[in-house]
Amino acid sequence: MAHGGRGCENTNMDFPDHAARVIAFANELGLDRFSLLAHDTGATIARLVAADAPERVDKLVLLNTEIPFHRPPFIPQYQKLFALPGSAGITKRLLKTKAYRQSARGYGGSFFDKKLIEGEFKSLFVDDLLADKQKFRGRIRYLTQLDFERIDRLDAVHAKIIAPTLFIWGQQDTTFPVALGKAMADKMPSCIGFVEVENCCFLPQEEQPEVVLHHTLNFLNARSGSAG
């Protein structure tokens, strides 16, 4: 794994490499068994970890995440955009404007309550991203190198997972529609529950944190692995 400076430009961004880093991190912490709570691409990486190390993963809590054969419409658009010279700089300037952040091209599709885009989310996520050139380059590399064929093979990954799995999903999500998420969960042998959270989109942990925490703790604390 590359550390610091320009070495990170050569870090492999593929899902299996990220999963290997999670397992290596658990090894460094001396964790023989652990549970994972993950969202979006993190939840895809968590699924790979649970499939690669089934004896070590106790439970999975997965929030709005990639679905086999589903293409969020803005991802291919951004992949084409960032292939154009100067597009990264233009995008950074646009993200500094409230109108763009509130739009569907920005973060408008991620929130049921658009007011939440500003304030803490902007400070911790948007401003931090814009202030760190390495993070911004990493975000572009992730978008441009996203491997949809590997996502389409997630059903085979799911078949290897034995850890009881709970899905928590923002009901109004347009990035990963709840109906497609539910259909995926229904086919996953380890899934024991699918919770739809009202009045939130792609980020239920941001819009309804108390609801997400309630279901997560009930699930993790239950001996049987039931959703509670």
C-alpha cells in the first residue's frame, strides 16, 4: 500500500484491493472477529470482506449500496466528463456554489431535505474534499475506474457470505432505488432483514441518524442476528 505524497497516485482503487486493506487493518488491530457497518461503495467492500473471510465477519449492516446490473445515471456521465481536459477544475469551482451543490448534478439527489446539504455536511464533506488535492484526485480516480462488471458479479459474492446481514435503505433514493435494493436483498442467502427509512434518500445516516442507529444496535446486540 502506498503511503503519503504522490505514491498514493499508484494505489490500486479496485474493490478487492480495498477489501484486502480492511482485512489487513483488522489484523493490525488484532481483531479475530468483527462486524461491519458500511454505506455505498464501502458496503460493496464490506461484502467482499465477508465473502473472503467468512469465519471472521460476525454481522453486516449495509446501507444504500451498489446493485448488480444497475447503473446510477450520473456515474457514466461523470466518467465521460472527467476524461475531458480541465473538467476537474471546473467541477471544483462549481462545487463552491450553492446552486450547483443543491442541483441533481451536485448533492441534490442525495438528500430528501436539501437544507442538509449546507452546514455540517458541506463543512465536513464538501469543503474538506475541495481543500485536499489528493482527496479530490482520489475521488476522480474512483469514479473513472469504477468496475461495473465486478458489481454485476456481486450475486456470486453474496452466495459466499454467511454473516447475518441487515440492509437499511433510504426510501426515496434515486441513486440506488429501494425496489432494486429490496430485490437484491431478497436473493441474498444471509439477509435477515431490509429496513426502509422514510424521508431520506441516499444518505439515511445523515438524514435519519436515530432511526439508523436504532436498527443497527438492535441487530448487532441480538444474539440470534435477527433484525429486531
